[in-house]
Amino acid sequence: MKKEITKEEALEWIAQMHMNKEFCREDIKEDVINYMTPLLGREYEFTKDNVDDLCQIVEKHFEKIER
């Protein structure tokens, strides 16, 4: 049996999802900046390992949204 939801409940759910995405976006930016800042202050060659690390940061945050 499916529960009927009100228009207000639907709008609240949409607003919450939007906020989660905004928080996720900001968290990703912060984590990438924190990861990259020490590397940019010196002569450092960017490697595939760095790309993998950055991808893990993004994946971690999307997993939080999906829960």
C-alpha cells in the first residue's frame, strides 16, 4: 500500500534534496581545495594517483547523498 503525500510534503522533499546537493557541492569543493593546496605550493607533478584521489573524494560525497 502506497502512502499518498501532500503537495507540501513533496515540496519539502524537493527542497531537502536541493539542500543536500548544495551541501555536497560545497563539501567537495572544500575537500578538493584542502587536497590540492599543499601540492600547488611547490613544484609537483600531478599524477594518475592524484586523479584517483580526487575521484574518491567526489564518490565519497555522492555516496552520502544516496543514503
